Amino acid sequence: MTVPLRLLQVVAGHFFPKLNNWFEEVADPRDPGRITYSMRHMLWAALLMFLTGSRSRNQMRAEGNRVGFHANLIALAGSAEEAATHPDNVDALLQALPPEELLALLEKLSKRLLRMRCFEAFRLHGEWPVAVDATELRSYAKRHCEHCLRRTLSNGKRQYFHAVLEARLVLSNGVGLLLAAVPIQNDGREYDKQDCEIKAFPRLMEQLRQGHSRLPICLLGDALYACEPVLRRCRTDRAGVIAVFKPGRSPKLWRTALDACARRPANAVTHRKADGSLQQFRWATNLPYGRETLHAIFCDEDHADGTVGHWAWLTDHRPNSTNVHQLANDGGRLRWKIENHFNELKNGQMELKHDYGSQGHAWFNYYLLAQVAQLLLQLIWHGSAVRKLTTPVVQTTQQLFRTIRHLSYRLRESLQRDRLTDLAHNIDPAAIHIRFDTS
């Protein structure tokens, strides 16, 4: 049976052999005369809080006081501190740390995986499917900083909250890789309208293209993104787009698309999915929308249980009888997977709805570190490392741990029970070839 702690060490070392060096490259905002803990020690401590599902700084403090935690922390971090850092020290660091430092770290992680060609089987006509959406992280009864967004509830009370807009590479097997993220927040000055998802989109695209200037991408968005400013920005930044199409968002364009489908009944095809569902596709091409030219896809799906689903998308990819089902199933329908990642981050073992820290940059930095932890768990879950490290051999991580949440709990137990330095033999992560489930 494999040790979860060893599994984490091997997977992290295999995919990110320079991870601790990258940690040290994060510019430390603390007073050099008062630094006791290295950056790699502090960041690994924060990651372990998310990786083990501790769900609060107070719980992490209790874990850090238990026998074994300190030895394994410094073994993972490659440092030599005499005691594990207190979570309040981590919070103080994250309050002052500019988020650009952790965004640069996430950029290195994503580029490393893309260079390793780990996910080539999931491309959509040569492009990477990148879902774009916003999520609210946490809300407050009182305004705690000048950047809070605000809203008025039905009972008349005012509520304040923080939200993030992100671009995430989403794959059909469930893996999601964060490529860019920007906070949706007010700048503290007087304003007529608050910051919002659409106003934050240009900032997101700027960050995405600064970090991945040549990456061929196809943006997947909900109906909010089916508007001319977003489509124009996608064309300018050389990004394909597939957005949910709803009659309420663009009524005139909706009628034009339906009329075009009626005039060209030949633009239709039937597709049988692997689960037996029958899909009826119709499409309309070369639809004028302001200065943009778009195509519309309509899908009616008959499910085995007798229910019927209806979907529609706008795209700059011209559909035909050969590719329409791929644009719909491997493109438009893939967008909802970003919601799964939001749910895992906010309601799963990361518990980002909990206020780990809200002062300064802390709230956004906790979100970014949770992304690193989630990525490491995904690499463990969907990779073949468990097959390489178990005796007798276990074929999948799911067979061993059942759920990612149970993997986190077992990792917490392993931190206390096992010692990386005492395990029978050291394994060179570079000597293991880890494959991914591409089903």
C-alpha cells in the first residue's frame, strides 16, 4: 500500500522539479531583519492546510503542533527550520505579498504542464478549451476594505463581498488548470457603476495573453459573454469563442439565426452519443452581429429517460456536418465543468467560503494558493502514479481513496503517522513516467 505523503512528494517532484526554487523566487515583502522562516517553508505550510482539508487556520495550528508534522513539512520544503511556522505568520505574509507573485508562480506551473504535453489529447481543433467565469468567494455583513463589492438584499440590508474572474483550461476528464485570474473589485474611489464581470474581462485577457501569448485557445463562456465587446476582444487577442446563446441576450440575432436555419434545412445532422442519447443539430452561418460575423448552433437532445434537453451556442468556428457535434459536446457543453471546480474550491476540502484571512491581499492570495493545492490533488487523482507506487498494484487512485476528499483526509493522517525521511527507499520522481486518464 502506498503512503499518501510519498504520493504527494513524487507527483510534485515529477511535474514540478523546480517547485521549491520557484517558491524562493517569490519576492518576500517581510522585513529582512525579522525573517525566521524561508518562503518555501511558509508556502508549503499554506498548501498543506488546503491539501489536508484543514478548513481553518485554527485547525492547521493544531495539526502543526502534532508529532511528525514539522519533520514532514521541512522534508517537503527542503528547509531546516527548528519548528513549524504558526498559521498567523503565514497570514501576515499573505496580507503583504503582492498577488502578482503567486500569479507568476501559477503561470510557471501551467507552462510546465503544457510543455510536457500532458493534455494534448484534449485539444479542440488544435485549440485549448478555456472556460471563463466569475465566482463569489465570500461575503461580509460589514465593509472591511475599500475594494469590497456591495449589493442590497431583499430585506433591505447591504451586503459586501469579494469575487474573482478566472480563465481555466477545462478538460473532459475533469482536470482544470488555472491560466489567469483577476479580482472583481472597486478601486476605492467614487464610482457610478461598480466593477463587474464584463468590465474585468479585458483585464483577464490582458493577463492571459501576457502569460500565454502564443497559446491557441477557444474561450467558453455563458450567455453573458455573447456580446459584441467580448467577441471583438477575443478576435483582437486571437482567441476562438463558443458562448451560450439565449434569446433574451440578443433577441434580434436569435430571430435571425432561427430564420436562417429554416431557410437552409440541409444544415442539420443527427448524432448518437456513447450513452445512447440522440442529438439533433441545426446551424446557421455568417450571421452579422455589429462588426462581427458569427455562427449559431442549436441542439435538441433526447435522453434515455425520456427527457429532452435544448442548447444553443454562438461561435466564430464555422460548423458543418462533420464538426458540429465536436463544437457542441467538446466545446460548448464543456463550459459547465468550471462550475465543478468552483464548487470544489468553495464547498469541498479547500473550503474557500471560510474566511482564512481578509486583510490586505490575503483573501486573494489564499485563493491563489488553493489553486496550487487543487492542481496537485488533480495530478495525483488523474495520474498513474498510484499504479507505480502501490504493492499490490492498484490501477486507479479512485480504487484506493474513493474520493478526493478522502485522499485529503488520508494525507492528513499520513503527515502525522509517516516520515518521508524514514520511508524504505527514496524514489526519484524524474524516473517515473506518469500518464493521465484521457477517457
